[in-house]
Amino acid sequence: MLKTVFGVINAFFGLISSRKTSVKKGVTIFLRSASPGTLDSDFFPLVRLLSKRFDKVFIIDKSGSFGVARSWIDAICSEFSGEVELLGPEEVGRAIKLSRVVFCKNASGDGLHYRIANFFLRSRLFVLIPHGPTTKPYASSEAVVLPSVLVGSERFLYPSGGVWGLRSLVKNLGMRGYDKIILQNSLEAYRKSLIYAGMKSIDCRGYPRFYRAAYLTRNKSDAICSDEFKNSVSQSGTNILFAPRGKIKIGPEAWEIIQAVCAERDITLHVRMHPQYMNEMPEFVRSSSKVNIVDQSVAPGPVEVLCFMDALITDVSSIMMEGFAYQIPVAHLVSGDEVMAYELPLALPGLVVRGDSELLEFISGVEPGMKDKKSNFISEIFRLDKGYTLEEAYSDLFEGLD
């Protein structure tokens, strides 16, 4: 708590002193607060747009481990006409002093001190792009009353006594430090308004990654991924992305059966784990003959991969929306101790798969060119088929900053 207080004071006076500097043309981007930090497909389309207005981009990895994929940085440098710097947490102050716009990926942790300072000064445009339009609408059986997003990282919304009550106040003050919270649609806006203290700062402009998905649907050759990956996809009859949010829960015996089916049906299973768990991938997965490991060195973001896929398998994760953006079949691999918090199918479109036999049945039934049966329903609710462009959606966001 003392660290937060000192951070707020330093940020406050730092931003006051920076008012005397010349016109600031930089943009600061906070990576997702995963470890290592990740730069995903929400930001790449925006960088193209920012290149026309700003001359510098600061990318902040608060973990200091710089786990962001080099391929993203290379792609950004090729698209952005100005200078790109990858910085650790100790240089956040300098970056924000030299920036007109600050993008934050997650709700908590990233740039809290500076958001609170911005609440008082309003000298920067602070923009939050939440991680996904839906996040894990399930909970453990003993906590099924609330989705995990409310009983987990955003539990500070609920009143508590003592120091935690003060912490809640500080965090909510930080939330109000955002000038804009960019959301996909009005349905999500209502939900987020309960979290971010009302509708005043919420702005439905669409998620940039969905504009990216729409673009890659028509231009797969422009996807940012290795040539080896593109070759492996072209040589396989059917391609399925297996992207668990946590650790792989499939045992070696079941995995061997899955591999036999993949070999028989000319299916390649592309495995992409969350960056936090890539080092914990079981050896029996790594050594599989019909498996292609897709880490960040192969493709920096799942949107870049999914345009080549015929289906997606995940545990309940926000990557499901990226699958629906491509209208491919999506299967949610749910373990026995997970209970859906809401009625299907609205909360969790796609197919819920429980156990090895149901997973095997799903994999066996995937054919190239299949579409999710509810893809039109999803598209209408989340407006994944928007007729306007990213440039049109963001045309007035930076007005007054030039």
C-alpha cells in the first residue's frame, strides 16, 4: 500500500512537470499483465493506425522479462514509421511523460499509479482495452453463484473492511483514471459498466483483434507467423488448434489415442499453450508425431494462427471469441470440477466437451471448411462482421491531441 501511495505522488508530480515540455507525440502500450508480458492482436492493428499520428511507441513489460514475441516487435517496426522502444517497469515514467496516449491491456496492475495521477490531471488520453469480450463464464462448484471474473481478479468491487476497504478505494480511483474503455458492443458495455463505475468512459468501438481477424480472413498470406508453420498447415488435410488456458489435463494414454485418430484422418493438432505454461508442456505432447507446437516464436498471437485452422479446442477461455470471429467450430474442454455459471448457449457458445471420449468424437468429426452452427448468432451479438473499418471506428478518438 505504501508503494502505491509513493507511486501516486511520484507520478502526480512527474506529470505536472511534464506539462512544460514540448508537444508530445509518443504512445505508451502496457502489455498484458501476464508473466511474461504478451503483446497480442489488439495492438498490432492499432499501431498501423497510430503510425499516421505519432512518432514513437513505448512498449512496457512490467515483469521486466521481455517475453513479448520478437516477431510482434519486428512486425510493429515494419508498420510504424517512427521509433519503437521496449521498456521495463523502471522506465514507465519517462515513457508516459513523452506520450500523448497510454493504452493498457488489463484492468489491474498496469500503470495504476499513473492512472490515478491522470485522474487528477487529465493530461493524457488513458485507454483501457480489456483482455476479451467475455472471460471465463464459469466457476468452481462451491462458487457457482458468481462467474470467476467477479470472484477473482475483480473482487475489489465488493466492499470490505480495514485496509482492504482502502485498497478498494484506491483501485476504483485508478479505474476512473481511464478516459476511454474500448469495448466490443452494448452487451459488453453494460457488463463492464458495473465494474468500471458507470458508462461515462465506456466506448463501443470494437476490439481491434476482430478487425484483424476480418482482414486475415481475406488475406491469410499476411498473417504474422513463421514460414515453417505456414508450410505445415498447407501440407495437412485438417488443422485443429488446441489452446488450453492452463495446464494440459489430458493423460498420455488418451493422448496416444488422439494421435492415432489424427494420423488416420490426416489431422494436425497445433498446440499453443498460454505463455505462462509453455515450459510445462508434457514431454509426450512435445514428442507427438502429429503435433505442431505453436509458441510465440512461431506466431505471436492466436488471431494470426486461427485464420488457418478448421477448429479450435480450448478450456473455457476468451480465445473462444477469436475462434468465433473466424466462424470455425469451437469446443470447450471442461473438467469435472467446473460448473457453468450461466445457462447455455448464450454464456458459452460452441460445444462443451467433457472427458476424453467426447473430445475424441469432436476431433474425429472436424472437416475442412466447417462452420460453427451458432456462428451467425455469435456474429450478431458481438458484431464480428462490422461493415466499417478500424480507421472509421477510431477516427475521432485522437482528436485534439495533434
